[in-house]
Amino acid sequence: MRATTIYGTRDIRVEEVPDAAIKEATDVVVRVELACICGSDLWAYRGVAKRADGQRIGHEFLGIVEEVGGDVKSVQVGDRVIAPFVWSDGTCAYCQAGLQTSCRAGGFWGSKGSDGGQGEAVRVPQADGTLVRVPADAPASLLPAFLSLSDVMGTGHHAAMGAGVGPGSTVAVVGDGAVGLCGVLAAKRLGAERIIAMGRHEDRAKIASLFGATDQVAERGEAAIERIKEMTGGLGASAVLECVGTEQSWGTAMGIVRDGGRIGYVGVPHEMPGLPLGKLFGRNIAIGGGVAPVRAYLPELLADVLAGRIDPGPVFDRTVSLDDVALGYQAMDERTALKVIVQPQIAG
Amino acid sequence: MRATTIYGTRDIRVEEVPDAAIKEATDVVVRVELACICGSDLWAYRGVAKRADGQRIGHEFLGIVEEVGGDVKSVQVGDRVIAPFVWSDGTCAYCQAGLQTSCRAGGFWGSKGSDGGQGEAVRVPQADGTLVRVPADAPASLLPAFLSLSDVMGTGHHAAMGAGVGPGSTVAVVGDGAVGLCGVLAAKRLGAERIIAMGRHEDRAKIASLFGATDQVAERGEAAIERIKEMTGGLGASAVLECVGTEQSWGTAMGIVRDGGRIGYVGVPHEMPGLPLGKLFGRNIAIGGGVAPVRAYLPELLADVLAGRIDPGPVFDRTVSLDDVALGYQAMDERTALKVIVQPQIAG
């Protein structure tokens, strides 16, 4: 079969690799219908996060179950399933507590020795603990929304949960990538009263508005901090969603959060010095979040997508074939695309 | 009048200072019955936190209202009152939200230009927003418990709140000082099922048991981390109370907290490098806390003291006169006393 591999900085290839196949009785093989490229894949693309030559990549996909191991009970051949960005056994104390990202039997698609999501098929370990079925009769128009539940929508939701967003919250979102925009949608869904989206990209601002942003701030750095303080009676936002993970974005988050407020953090930390605890201490700033256990959130978010209450689909603004996957990386790296779908079953 | 002053490392004096007096119509003057020495005063005593020569010190006291400014409505001459460790106006957005430590009209006893708590009397600014009256007929045996509400009991409670302690929680407390012990009592009061106190000092362990600790861990560092993991099925504690504020104590806190757990932090950060966000991220560790808004907690904790539901009084294990205040500092610095009461009205 063919799959995406990475060979160092900005060297994304599509290669012939061994067919995805059952190894354990708890595995299934999923034929990928849709995969996508994540902002966090760009850290590897840019050479900041190291990968071995030829390592697989991609951790978001949905598809059709093609083959089922003998111990698998929850899915059958032909089912359409969404894969969260880690696999997990579904039975350990962490999985039972809804923290599947800490499952000791779990792993991350594209880690060494595993299939990546950006390929024709994927061997899914621990299928019963991992995959979520979607109704056979769901309209094709919902597929992008389903795909977003494999990572970005669940991650945006995790940021909102980590920041303690609830009815009446004043929320500010740092980062106008797909996760930040999904954070806007999640905050709206959780009842936030005011949602300030930050960014200077018009197309993204439009999506933020569609998703429920009540205000937009195009300024950056100190100017953004001043602007948001002005907008909030000098106080700042009670809940800040940190969806970037750099020293600069954390500086903004700490600058715009209200004393006693919470920063929900889901941006993978990159080139980050330690957090200045002394600055948080005097102002009683709390932080919550981390790598999102999207598997825990999938059932409730899927129900809302199916019921038409949320549609994160608009975060995808371009589709490429597997052959053209490198073009998708390039477009996201250059910010000419927000988030790119990869379709392995169409010709390049 | 006479009050405690500090002149650099381990140089605590008692000196004649100007009488506490009304300056603003919102002030009162309180004649101090009981004050005490805080673990955080020791940072100044040890020269780690800088103070000006002759600066006042002490931020925990209770006493009798002696003089009342013209705008004060909530207390009268003769009332017995508890002062939280900061003053605050009680009317701003932060005070109304229960975050009096962020009140812009507030301040800290012993900061430059203000009276410290370890003296014969204190000018209390913003008296209506600051002081809490206690019943005239409360028995003298409760005075130490009342005094603890000026800081350590409210701070221990804040740690427990920051760590999200509730019914059924598995709690571990880092720090066996008065705040840590009050954290044990606060966790018990909030319904924790298991409370692991850490420390190797027998007298403190006895108080921890009295306050509700179900387990004691005398090991330190890596050995303590291993021991607590063993005791918790390999998982660690869901709620950790960080009551020290050093790199070492944070290392322990991060080592013993369960993935997905919360660290409630109230130890004033000292000689702390930045928090390693990358280590928190992958494990979904949340942190909450900071400088405790003890004024917000005073009414509910006072009600529980009066009803006999909690008694933090045992954290005090020595009483000195004002003349002997330096001996109190020395005893706490050498850990021969846990927490020392200072009584300005008795002879040295």
C-alpha cells in the first residue's frame, strides 16, 4: 500500500510500504477514507520535532473497517469509524477515567513501528478501546465534521474544559489555527457569553464568527493585551484558551487572563522556557489541559454533530490526494491553507 | 507603641514605633491580642526575601477594635476581629468575586509604610472590606483557631480548592508546616477519602493524624514518590497540595500527582526555575492556587470553628511575648517550633 513518510525538514514523500495487517487479535485494519494534516505535524515538517528517516506521519483519519481481529467486539467489517489521535485499551484505570492519552497500552499514530494516518490503510491496535462507529446512513456532507473529531474539535473542547468555560464565561482564544477555531466553537457550545478570537487572517476570522466569536482582535503582543483589557473593563478574560504552545503565545495568554482566571492549554509546547510560577502565584492563575483525550469526548461531540448542533467542518479549506500530500503540508506551512484533508482513494 | 522590625538576615528587633492611628475615614485601629509568625516570614528572616532596614513584619493577627474611622460601618470599638493577611476594599470586582488578594486598593501588612501584625496595635485600612468580627462570647480556647484563619487555615483550604479536592479524593500534601497541616484538615473537611501527609517530624505527624491524615510518608524525594505510587496502585494522588514553593517540593508534587490530576499550589515560590510545561502537558496535569484570598473563606471557616467542626488551633505549639519575638523566629527557623504565637500584651 502507499503511505506518507517524512525524511527530514520539508521532505514529505509518498512511498510503497507494507500493507496494514492484523497482528494481534485486538487489531482491526481500517481503509482510510479521509485523513488530514495537523498543525502539530508541521513541527516535524519544519524540523523542530525530530523524526527518523522514512517514519510514517499523520494521526487523524476516518475510514471503513476492512479486517477484524478475533477478539474485537465493537466493530465489524464495513463499519465506518473515527480514530482518535491515540489508540488506547479502553479498560485501564486511565481509560475508565476518560484519560485515554495516559493509557499504558496506548500509542500515537505515526510513532515508530506504527502506521500513520496519512496512508491508504491503518492497522489499529486495541480497536475496541479506540474506534468510534458512525451511523452508516450519515450524509457525506458530515464527513469533514466527523474527521475533525479525531483531533482538532476534541482538542479545542479540551482547551475550553481546561479553562473552565461555562455559561457566562468571558473567553479569549490565543491561536487562529484549526484548534483555536474549534476552541471558539467549543466555548460557544459550553455557553460562553463572550468569545474573543485573536488573529489577523480574514478567512479565519470569518470562521471564528461562524463558530460563535463575539469579538475579534487583530492586534498582537502587548497591543493585543491592551485591547483585550480595554474590552473587558480592565480585567481580562476569565478563561483563556492557549492553542499555540510557544513562549510568545503563553506571554499573551498570561497577559490577557483575568486574576483568578484559568488558562486551558492544548498547544504542544515547543521551544518553551519554564512557566514563571511567581507571575501566576500572585494573580491566582490556574492552568489546565494538556494532550487532549479526544476519545473521551468523541461520543458527546459526535452526537452534537449528528444532531446539527455543531459543525466543525469549515476548518477544512482544501483537499488533496495522497499523491499531493506534500502540497498540503506546504500550503499549511505557508498559511495559504488552514487545514488540509488528504483523500487516499482519489487519484493525484 | 512597640512593634517587631527586621534589619536583615536573622536580625529581628522590637522597637518603639509611632502609635497606630486613623489616617482615613475607612480605617480602624486594632489593639493586637494575638499575632503569629509565618513560614513565609522566615524567607525574610533568612535573607532570601529582601526587606528595608527597620521594616515592620508580621501579617497574621486578631485583636480588639480600639478606634474607628468615620466611614466604618461593620465594626465598633470593643469588637474582637480577625484580620486576613491582606486588606481589601470589599467592593471592587475582584473582592466581589472572592479574590481580595487582587484588590487594587488592598495591601499586605508589613509592606513599606504599613503596620505589621507583630506589634501592639495595627492601623487597618479599608476596615469594612477587611475585618471579620467574632462573637464576643466565644471561649478563649478558640482564639488560636481564630488566629489560624488570618492565614494558614485559609491558605491550606485554598490549596485544597486549587487541587480540586472533593468527596472521594486521594490527596497528598507536600510540606509539613502549618499550611500543609491545615491543608490536611481542609482536605478532610472537603470530604477526601484518603489523605497522605508527608514529613519525618513525629510531632507534626501526630497533628496530621489528628487533622485527618489517613497515611504518613516519611521518605523524601524519589523514595517518597515511589512510596506514594505504591500506595495508590501505581497511579499517584489525584490531588496534590504544594505547600512549600521550592524546586524540590514541586519536583515531588509533579512526581506524586496522578496523570489528569491537579496540583494546588500555595507555597510562595522561592528560588524556583520555571515550571516544565512539557512534563505537565503529556500527563494532563492541572495547577491551581496562588496567594490565598483568605478573606473570602473566613466566614465559612469561622462558622465551622464556632460549630466545633474544625479546630486548626493545634498548629500553634509555642507562645512568646512581643519582647521574645526573635526567639520565636529562631525556633521556627530551627524547626524546634511549628508555629509561634506572639502575645504583645504579656510581659517578656
